[in-house]
Amino acid sequence: AQSSNRYGFGIGVERAGEKPRLAHSGGWIGTGTFLMSDLETDSAIIVLVNCDSAPFPDLIKAAVSRL
């Protein structure tokens, strides 16, 4: 049976169409982090912010749209 869980060892596994991608996000007070790696093209996006007022979700969407 195939598991529907798409998270293991701290990394999320997803597909964008047919492309496999690995992703992880996190943060703490005043910081935010996001990493996404496209396994098909060997490219990655890393977003790091160090303030509470950064438009973090918008930054991630803009970065991922370029991957």
C-alpha cells in the first residue's frame, strides 16, 4: 500500500505537474526560512528573512514561480 504522507526526515515531497520537488520551511521569532529543490532541473530556491514585517508568503510565491 502506498502512503499518502508526503513528509519525511523534515523534508516535504511534492509534485508540480510531473516535476518532483523537495521543500522545507520554518522560522522563529523575527525570522523565516524556505527551501525548495527541483530534482529534475537541479535548481533550488532559498528564501531567508530576518524581520517580522517581510511579506514572506509573497516572497515564496514569487521565487517558486521562477523555478
